[in-house]
Amino acid sequence: MEKANKLKKPSKALEANIADYHVDAQIDPKYFLIQDIMSKYYGLLEGLNTFLKELSHPYRNWQFIVKEARNYSLNYFHLMKKHPEGPAAAHLYIEIFLSAIQYAVKPVTKTDAADNCLLLIQKIIKESGTELQRFKPILDESFLQIHDLEDEYFFLFVKSYYRIKRLAEDLITVNPEASIGYQSINHLLVKYYQYTYAYWLSEADPMDWFQNEVEETKFPRNLQEIFKDISSSYLHELVNTLKEIIKDELPDSIEMLIRLMGLREYSQFVETYRKVPQQLFESGGEDSQGRRWKLFFLFHIMNTSGLLMIHEEALREINRTLSFLIASEEPSKIQTLIQKTFSILKKRAEDFPATALNCVLNMGEGVYKTDDNDFVNFFTDFLIDLGFQSPMIEGVGNDWQIKANSDHIQNIRTWLKLIERKPQWSVRLLSAMIIHLSISGVFIKDTDLFPRDITRFLNSDI
């Protein structure tokens, strides 16, 4: 009995952790300025104070902080613009985003923080108007803070949708008469380009990779033209041009800024990579050769971390292209492509679960249509190895709805649709699904209309 009571009693370490987490945090005095600026909006003060207390808490919810900081900094910038200490408040928000980048755990929160930081800087530049000179010192300080970030954090700004180069363009647009005072943005742009070119040079030359991967002797005449703007030789030219600009121009001059703005930026490389698969397809003709070339380069895109922003789009293209090849070629010629596709899905299914499941369904339907039992078994091996989306119930959200994995029900539907195709060939797949559901459970909402799926499944040749 005494032993049982000891087991029921929580450990002292757990009690200490709970006590630390539930501390009634007081707002850090440095955030009183934000309170002062928002003080006339009585209806917002409760939410604002909750945000500022979370900022002052020893265990911060960075996802919540980034979301709220975006709201107050962007939607109420007009109040900072009028306030005597508005620039200091704006810089507080920028430092909040920079802290989130360094201390948040989830990569998506870090990315959101970098995007919102650049978006706020862009708003300050474009909407300060006659007050721009008041805000310029904190803009310069922010540019230097971003410049000094470690590489893993700086990369978030390099690949952000809100481009650093755009900030430079906006600075010139709002103040075209200024010929000096650009040292901090020039300093940031130089590092941005150095990082961009160093990153792409660290990747294999895409044309060399393509020629080695497809293992063919005959290539289209325009192959060099397709890869010209992402080739290693072109990147070396850009590196030399950047060195010339640094050598020739004064570091705070508008001349240096204008020349830097003429260089090729990160997003332009991404856009070129995006177009290459279709160009290879067109060069290979309408037959399967063009589609194979397209598919191989889509695989290359998926294996390049710097192209994360187009991975979901590439995955959809893999889905469409592979589905066509499965329907038009012999199974023995497709197995390697399916194997490569599943290796990519295994790495990226967590990031794009819905797209991955759609790809699995289209591939599977094509495989079942071949009416080849060995091919179906080959596909099933990889599908089972891919894993299964569990419900992952996390409690109740702010809307009082149960928080769960929305892709769980899609995974069940995907496997059911494949099993329906040929139940007698799908015993292993059905068994695997039963095991997954037995272990992780099932979560179905009233709005999922799941009975229709069960009716269709039971009406198959099960």
C-alpha cells in the first residue's frame, strides 16, 4: 500500500517544473512603451497585456508571440509613426522577431518570424513618409542585426518571400534624392549575395548532375541554354562581379546600392529551377524520354534543401508525370522511378502530407490498373514502409473543436480506395491498416461523411 502511494505521488522535479511554468509573469518594463502607444485602445489592452506577459514569461510560446507581434506591429504602425518614441517601439518588435528566430523550436515559427521581420521593415520604409529620417537609425540597426546572425538563421532571410533586395529598392523609391547613407543596407546586401552564391556553388552543377543521372549519350542541343542561368560557371561570374563592386564603390553610396541591385538574387535561381523540368520535357519530345528527363530533375529539386519553397509544387508534378509513365510503360521500366519517388515521400510526407497521400493514391491506382500482381506487391511493400498518419489528438482548440491530425482520415480513405481496386491482392495492405488503427486509434468527425466511404468499400469485391 505504501509503495502504491509513492507511485501516485508526483516527483519533486515534476512539481518544480509545474511551479516554474505557472509563474504569474510580470510585464518586462522595456515593453511599457508598447503599452503606452496602445493605451487609447482600451478594448485591445487585455489581449496586448496577455501578449506582453507571454513575452516576459520564462517559458515562452513563440508561435503565439510571433502571431501577436505581427498583428500589433503591422496593424498599428500608424500609432508608432505618430508617437515620439515610435522608432524605439518598432525596434522592439524587430528584436522580438529576431529572438523568435533564435529561440523558437519549430522551424515554421522561425520562418514566420523572419518573414514578419522583413515585412515590418518593408512597412516602415514604405509608410513612414516624412518621418523616415526618424526611423532610419533603427532601420540601419536592424540591417546590421540581420547581417550578424549565424548562417542557419541568416538563411531564413535569404530565402524569404519578402526579399532583402526589395527593401533596397523601396529605400531608393521613397528617398530618391539621397546619394549617401546606404552603408548598412549595402553591408547586408553584400553578405546576402555572398551567401546566395556560396550556397548554389556548394550544390552540384545541375547540368553535370543531369547528364550523369540519366546515363544517356544523346542530349538536346539546347541543354546548355536550359541550365545556363544556374550553372557553376555563371555563378563564378557573379562572384567576380560582386568583388568588383565592393572594390570600386564607396560603401555608403547609392552607386554601390544600384549596382548591387542589378545582381541575380536567390529567388531568381529558384524560379529558374522551377522552369527546368518543363523545358527538359519539351526538349525530349512528347514521348516517354521527355517525361523521364522531367521526372529525374524533379527528383533533384526535391533533394535540394534550398528549393524547399517549390517542393510541394515539384511533388505534384512528380505525381502527374509518374502516373502517365505507369500507364504507358512496362512495369519493369517504372520500378526504379517508383522506388525513388517513395524515398522522397518518406523524407517529405511530414511536410506535405496531403500532397504525398494524393501522390500515393494516383500512383497506386495506376499500378493496380496494370493488372500485374507482382507489380502491385512491389508497390505495396513501399506503401506500407511509408507509414500511416495517426490521429494525434491534442485536446481542444480555442473554438472548442477537438485538435487532431486532419490527414488521418485522408490516409484511411487512400488505403481503402486502393484496397477496393483488387481486394484479393491487398490482404497485406488491409492487415497493415488494421494494425495501425488498432495501435493509434481512429478519429472521425461528424462532418467527415465517412459512412459513404465504408458503403463504397463494402460494395466492392471485398
